[in-house]
Amino acid sequence: MDTKKSYFKWGLIVGGIGAAVAFIGSIPFLSCLVLPITCCGFFLFGGASGYMAAKEDNLKSDNMGEVVKIGAFSGLVTGTIRGLVSMIMSILVAVIFGTAVAFTTISGLEGDSSDAVAGTINIGFQIIAALISLVITIGLDGVFGIIGAIIFAAMNNDKK
């Protein structure tokens, strides 16, 4: 079977939408608007990219190896884009607020010296958490991309 680049195309499209949701979700006071989408993001975005890539290639369940490959690659592209944007935004927000806490403490506006240390340590923990989140996002979007492609192939199997 001719391998088309539909997995990359749909991975980019759905990953871009997911990245926009991740961007909005990282902004304080706006994150509540996209919270339901963010909480369901793994199966929504990963599954949608796998499903759409399989649909564009008109895959059927008799060629399950191709279905799994297209779904996995599409989900991995989606997860990479979503995960990177989310990681960058998480680190940026941590740096901004951690620096603000440290600055106000050092300048004597509020708190004591332990607040400045806590703000700095928070940035380090946020970087580690963001890296872990990136790996989880890529992996789960890949898995749900496979599931989305399998769902389409199973529904498309009866059609001639």
C-alpha cells in the first residue's frame, strides 16, 4: 500500500489545535475556559488525529499493520506538538511567577527569605514536571492515535 503523509498532515492540524488549547490553558484566569478539553485532551486530540489520518487514507481493518502505523505516527506528531507547547508555557509561567515571588521577597515588599528560595525551587520542580508531562503526552497521544485509526478502520470495513 502506498504510504501517504496523511499522518503528518493530520498530526500537524490536530496538534496545532491542541497547542492552541494548551496555550490558552496555561494562561491564568483563561485556563478554566478550556479545562474540559484539556482534561480529555489525550483521547480527543490523539484519537482525532489517528481517525482523520485513517479516514484520509481510507484504511480498512484487513490491513491492520498500516492502520496501527498511521494512527501511531499521527498521534505521536500530535503529542509532540501539544506537549512542547504545553511544556514551554508551563515553564514560562513558572519562571514569571517564581521570579515575581523572589523579586518581591528580596526587595522587601512581602514575605521572608524562605519565600524567595521557594519561588526558585518551584521553577526547578516545574521544569521536571513539564518534561515528564511531555513524555506522557507524546506516549498517550500515540496510543489514542492508534485507537482512533482502529475505530475508523473497523467502521470502514463494511463499506466497499
